[in-house]
Amino acid sequence: MKLNCENCAGCCLDWRPIADSPSDHERRGPGEPLDDAYNLVPLTRDEVARFVERGLGDVLTPRLWRVDEETPGVVVDGVRIAAIDGRPAFFVGLRKPPKPVAPFGTERRWLDACVFLDPETLQCRIHDSDLFPDECSAYPSHNLDLGVETECERVEAEFGGDRLLDDRPEADERLLLGPQAIGAKVFGYPDPDDLRGVVDRLQRGALTDTDRAAFVGVAAGSRPGSLSVDDDRAAVAVADVLDADSWAGRAIRDWEDAAGGVGERARDPPDGDDVEVARGAPETPGWDAIDDA
Ligand code: SF4
Ligand code: SF4
């Protein structure tokens, strides 16, 4: 697999508002996601725990799915949600605030983008760190394995250029699929009754910090291969998430306050360096540095 990612970030931001034929391909899972995030990056239990330990628990958010009557589920807030053995199933991924970005040579607009995407260079701020998610490092190999169209090809189709330069998938055993994903990437929330009100807020994009922390706690306390949860580890993670006050969490609040409507031109947005780097975000090298290397 060989990619030309310069000035793209098609897999790190939600470019549906500027696409002629918006796709829902990357909204994966057993049903229809209750949130509206595109390209959510599902994290493993260990990755969730690492973000929490580093004081970045405030960048994490859950994903649950609406399912039909044929799919195992439970009803909460009037919605049938995917469940495993009666426990609501969920991923934990990275939050996507609106940022002023100009992908594919377009004008700068407010588009939802990964909390770790540098809005100026369109490079990942954690690319060279041990926080870089397995799912991102393997993208789009998983799609190539499954024979599913990639974001790179969709960008090529809409905006031209060559993005996917070599489409041979890379063998990567870190991508968890099937039953071994339970407790490792797909988690089970112990008591559906605790999610009353939460499911409704999730659908409205109105989750509270406390809501998010509860899911992160269950994920961090999960045991791979099972639905059991270490309550002590979960409680510590919940407390750490609620204490978190990272550069990234503060940047999310600033971007949300400054943003215009999704897809609108960002005519005089705050400077990305002021919102993110000045607060401690790792800088990105820019594409010239990569080309030279
Ligand atoms: S972590 Fe980095 S590579 Fe992954 S979606 Fe976010 S910005 Fe993109
Ligand atoms: S969509 Fe493909 S080419 Fe674009 S940034 Fe993602 S991996 Fe790179």
C-alpha cells in the first residue's frame, strides 16, 4: 500500500458537505451510528487507557448503533441499540470538532475534523507518537482487505489526482475483527438502565463530559475476550477523564465556540497555532519536510 496524502486528510475529516456524492461508507458497525461522526477511529482498550493516562481522556467519545429487530439489541430512550448479551455495544473513538480546513485545494471551510488534525498542514499531530491509533496506521488497508472502496479513491473521484498509489493491503494483525474484538475494541456497557437519557443526548449531539467519561471508564476497565469489567480500573479511568484538561480538550471548546455552520466558508478563523500549539499541541512538520526526507 502506498499513499499520496499531501493536502488530503480525507480520512481524518468529514468532507461530506463539499462532496457532490457524499458517502456513508465509513460509518461502520452493526447498525446505524447514533452520532453523526464520519470516519470515527475505533480505539482498542489499551489505546483508550493510554489516552486517559496521558491526561487526554477529554478527547474520547463513544459510538453506539441503532439496529433493526433482527439484530441483537436492547431498547433505551425508545431506540433499539446494538447489544451483546443484553449489554449495549459501543466503540470509543476520537472527538471531531469543527475546524477551519482547506482540503483538496478547496477554500477554507468549517468541517468536522479529528481533534489531532493540524488544520493548517492537514497532518496528524500524533503521527510519530505511541498514541497513534492502530486503525489510522493501517488505513486504508482494512478496506482493501475487504474489497471496500477507500476514502482515498473517493477523494480521487471527486477532486482528481492520485492518492492510492499502490492498493496492495498490508498484513496487519492488530486490526481486531470478530469475537476477539469484544472487550478489546467493541465494549459492552454493563447496565442499559444507566443509559437512560444518555442515548437521547447522544442522538442530539449533546453528550456531557460525565456521559463520555462513563463509557471511557467501561472501555478502560474491560477485559479483552470477555464482557466483564474491572470496576476499580473503570472508576479510576472515569475520575481521570473528568479531571482531564488537555490542550486538545480546550481546543475542542474553542473551535466549537468559533465555528460557523458546517460547510460554511471560514473567512477569518482563529489561528490554529494559537488554539492548539500555544496550548501544548505537538507541531507538524509540513509537507515540504516530508518531501525532502
Ligand atoms: S489520529 Fe491522526 S491519522 Fe487518525 S484520524 Fe486523527 S488526525 Fe487522522
Ligand atoms: S484519504 Fe487516503 S490519501 Fe487521503 S489522507 Fe487518508 S489515507 Fe491519505
